[in-house]
Amino acid sequence: MSTATANAIDTVFAELKAKGETALIPFLTMGDPDLNVSVELVQAAEAAGASMIELGVPYSDPLADGPVIQRASERALRQPIKLTDCMAVASEARRRGVRMPFILFTYFNPALQLGLERFFSLLQEHGFSGVIIPDLPLEEDAETRAIAERTGIHLIPLVAPTSEARVERIASKARGFVYCVSSLGVTGVRATFHEGIDSFLATVRRAASVPICVGFGISSREQAERFAGQCDGVIVGSAIVRKVEEALPQLTAEDETVHRAGVEAVQAFIADLKPRAKRA
Amino acid sequence: MIQVPDTYGRFGPFGGRYVPETLMNALLELEEAYNRYKDDPEFLDELNYLLAQYAGRPSPLYYAERLTKHLGGAKIYLKREDLNHTGSHKINNALGQALLAKRMGKKKVIAETGAGQHGVATATVAALLGMECKVFMGEEDTKRQKLNVFRMNLLGSEVVPVTSGTRTLKDACNETLRYWVSHVDDTYYILGSVTGPHPYPMMVRDFQRIIGVEAKEQLLKQEGRLPDVVVAAVGGGSNAMGIFHDFVGDESVRLIGVEAAGRGVDTDKHAATMTKGRPGVFQGSMSYVLQDEGGQVQEAHSISAGLDYPGIGPEHAYLKDTKRAEYVPITDAEALEALQLLSRQEGIIPALESSHAIAHTVKLAPTLPKDSIVVVSLSGRGDKDVEAIMPYLGGESQ
């Protein structure tokens, strides 16, 4: 089963490039506070100007994540929530008219337990264009990569400032985009980035034939704009998830007006992150 | 015998390196450094000197005559890792890795700990080598093992209580890995078991295999033959891998790993990874994992903080699937009973972890002929557990 049609992620990056814009890629933890709200937040993210979105699968042992996303995962996992439930957020959002590409962010074990073949066929079924698996480095990804290629789902790799000689190998095999980790450490809001970040991004840029995006620690438009000239997209996770956390009382309110206000607060926050213009 | 692991750190389908990219270079550097020094005469001289003169090796292989007579079956020998400096087998690995860290030019070390035995061992070697040390320990365990927290502080280490997730060993490991991701430039992670990403399962096994090497030599000297059975408790599985490894090629020797069944394998309060788990990826490697249908890792339970872990080292998974070793569960209650039995029969108070191995021996020995020999890994001493078990034994103590 080969997919001849273009992947939506590639199309969106091509469009943005033509307009000289930088992609804004928000991350949301699915099921925080519940799956219905997740669908609404995905809609809100698109309305706020997101170019594509990462849907995060809550996991019991989120090794790559800092406290904000850990807490979101813990909240989401208070109810039984399966990987397929998280995928269904994408198909439901699509049904409600969301057009941007969906990227699933999941640790490896839930995908492995589902079975990799089934995992990818469900990704196709629910309308995903890409997948990020933070604990699946190059050395372990052969089988997953082969199925991803065959099903036309982009397996988006991460590179870190510590990757050094590995950058070349990772970037040359990348599909969709290369996810550049801006700093050592786990996900989370931070004031400073790795000191070698600019030369690191330049190295990745030289090695990659696909777009490069920066994530881990970006929490404001100023920070997003700082990277806008050096990359094709910025990923914002913890800052948005923290905003969701702040809005929990509203998001979980029975009263429709209060609830809408919660969704709009998150939407306004995401809208404000969008880099104004590409500088370079 | 196929040599395991392969160059990818694979023990059959198990093992590997499932970690964030940020850590990959650190693991590759570690593997390279380990391969450079593991056979280096100078490194081995220093390690062997410290194992002998500082840790007190070789640890005795003691014939537990009263226990043997009490049980009325196989002869029981105890490999006395409890007599090592710091009170458990953990010092073997802590010394090996700390010397490696020193050669790699790292001045800061970190470690996770459950019962506190590995934390104390790491704090000890950090003091010995003048390194800065942080130990991550589940908040729940800092309460269960107050004395060990104090010991680590006394040795100059900082104990970081982990409040995420289950607040036990599993999340202490997660937090140590997260800290390492952030400080990988100048910090060495002394991982305490045969778990985690390659090369840890191999390296920790190699540093612990002295337990089995000595036991074999000592038994050959004392009895002129190999044991029939070797029994050891398994949480992550370092003392078991340590005592098993030199016997893996001796096919007549039965290898039995004893895992914690907590309140019973049919309850939801146990740590019986082999009995109730299935293969999955957890904390950097593929092995058996206690998990739900969707792959979420489940909370483990054991009276023993050192066995309270939903994973197990990948080489154990390999030994299980190739049927070279068997794995059996022992409940909290059985372990407590064994702890008291050994205390009264032999004047040895075993650690709760090791009490699981004793408890299985109590079941097994009477079923074996009197001329058969069981070697049990007495991996640690029970002093650290005395306070924690007092409430359980309150009704029975005289």
C-alpha cells in the first residue's frame, strides 16, 4: 500500500515558505482535562493560527517531559484513556472542520503494545500525517521507519545539541521536519537556551533536506521570533499546557459561557505566540 | 552459548537503547569508555584493590547448617553479600562505575535508589573519590527508609525526594534520567541495577558477576562441586544477574529468580514482573513490564522498597524466554516469615529483598535430596528494614 499523494505536512511547509512565514506548532496533552475539551482546543488552536498540531498521548512514564506535561499526563490518566482515544480526537476535529495536519506525539510502548502495523494503519484512519516518538532513537527505529515509509506517515526525528556527529545521519533520514531540541533537558518553559543553539541550528539546517523546527522551552512570541529566522517552525508545548492548566476551572465548568471563556483564553494565548514575520 | 548482549545491547529481542536523543551520545561515550577500561590492567587493579581492602571481598560463602537441618532437605549455602561494606552487593557496581566516571573526567555523580542500598553505596564511593553526589529517591521510600536517607546525608550526598508519579523507585529512575538529560555535560549516572539502556545492563552485570565467580570457586573448594540450584531475589535484578552469570554456562545448575508477589499475584498489589508482566519498553530497554492493556506502566507493590519495581533487567527476560532461568513469586507475608526464620535459625537478619530468596529456599529445600546444594544470594543485611517491619511484626514479637 503506497501513498502517492503528498503528505499534508510537506504541503503546509511549502505554502508557508512561499509566504515567508514560520510555522507555529502547538502541543496539547490529549484528555487534559477530557477528550471533548481536547477536540475544542484543537479547533481553537487552528483558529489561533496554528499551522499544524502535535497531539500528545498521556503516558505513565514521560521521560522526556518536565513537570508541566507530567502533571497534564497525570490528570489525563485519571480516567482510562487509550492511544486510540487520543487518535480519535484528530478524526473528530477533522469532522468539525479542522484542516491543519495532525502529528501524534507518543512514547514508544503504547504504540508497541498496539502493534506497529495496527498503530500506523490507525494513524492513517484517523487522518494523521506524522508521528513523533521521543524515546525511539535512530538505532531502534528500523522497523517503525519501514512501516512509516510504507504508510506515508512521516516519522519525525528529534536532534539535540548533544547529537553532534549524529545530526547528519538523523537529518538525512528525516521525514516531515527535523525537531531540534533547543536545550539540554526535558520539556518545559525556560528563560535561556543552549549556548550553542545558533550553530547547532545551522548544522541541522545544512544536513537536512526537510524543514527544521525548534522546540523545548519556547513560551513566548519573543522567543518564537528569536528562532523564526533560523528555522521553519516553532513548537510550543509546556507553555500552552500550562495555560490549559490555569484555565482548568473554566474548561471543566458546566456553564457554557464560562467553558467557552476557558477555550478562548487558551486560543488567545496561542494566537499571541505566532511569530509575526520571518526575519531572514 | 551465544554471547549477549550484541553490539546494539540486545539480549535476544530484549534490551536496546530507548532513550531521548539528548542521551544517545552520552550512552555511546559511556559504552566506549567502558569497553576501553573493562580489561585495562590499571583499572582492574584499582577496582580489585578497593573491592578487597575497602569493600571487604571476597564475601564469605556460609553453610547455613541450622537452617539446613530445620528444613530437612538440600544443603543451604548463603553468599554473604550482606557483609560487604555498606551492607549489600550494591557496592560492587558503585565502585566499578565510580572508577569509570573518574576516568571519564566526571566530577559529579547521580543515582536512583529504592531501598536506599544503592544510594548509600553510591554516596559512599562518592565520598571515597571526592565526587559530588545527588541521590534521587521516591518520597514514599524516603519515609520507609529514613535511616538510609540519614546515612546518605552523613556521607555528604544530597537526597532528592521524588514526588512525581508513584513516588517510589520507578519514578526515582525517571527523575534521575530527566536530571541526567539536563546535566549530561558534566554528570555521570551510576545506575544501580541491570536495567535501563545499553550499556548499563551489561556493565552492571559485569561489575556484579564477581558474586557468582566467588561463589563457584568457594563452593568448589568447600564441596568439590557445583551447586544444584542458585536462588536470588529480583527487582531490577542486579544481585541475581551477578550470582547467575558465571553459572549460565553450567547447564546442570538451576537458576531461580525470586520476584516480589506483594499481597499476591492475583491482587493488584504486587511486583511480579515475570509472572504477570509482558514484553514492553520501559526506562530505556525492552523487557518484561507490568503494564495495562494500553501500555501504561503499572504501579508495583512490595513490602521491600528494593523490589517495588514494575520492570526487570533485559538479560533476565532473555534467560526466562530461553528457559535458562526460572522466576517465581514470593509474597510480603512469606518474605517476612523468612526474615524471622533466618534471624532465629542463623543469627542473620536479612534485608527484605534477600528475604524473598530465603522464602523460596524454605519452600524448595525440603523437596530436594539431602546431598543436593542450594546457594542463596544473601544480597543485603536487614538492619535498614528493622524499623519498617516493626508495625507488621508488632503482634507477634515477644
